[in-house]
Amino acid sequence: MLQDKDMVNDYLAGLNASLTGYAGYINESNNAELRQTLIQLRNQDESRQRTLYDYALQKGYYQPAAPASQEVVQQLKMQLTSSQ
């Protein structure tokens, strides 16, 4: 029998996969109405993903990575801006 933690993690994985898919579909959509519909669906999934993430964090089902140091953040900013 699936535990609550397993179901939450499975649903999160599914949402994350759908969000990745939406990015490609939105980018390649040539129909404005379809594009807007996909954006709305993506936004709904992002909201669900955040709600479920917060729940998983509260229940201890998910342990996020440690925050990046200010030095790492600055390095990444420099790399990203120099590549543009």
C-alpha cells in the first residue's frame, strides 16, 4: 500500500514532468489561443506544484538543498550575464 509520502512524491514528479512539457509546447505553439490555454494550464500546475511542495516540506517528506552562499550566487550571476 502506498504511503502518503509516496503519493506526494509521485504527484510532485508528475507535475514537474508536465511543467517541463508545457515549456516546449508553449515555445512551439503557433496558435495564439492554444498558446494562452497552455500557459493557463502551466500556471495551474505551477500553483499545484507549489502547494504540494509546501505540504511535503511541512510534513518532512522533502528536504531542500542548503541555500547557496552569496559568493556562489554572485559567481552564477556573473557567468549568466557574461554569456548574454
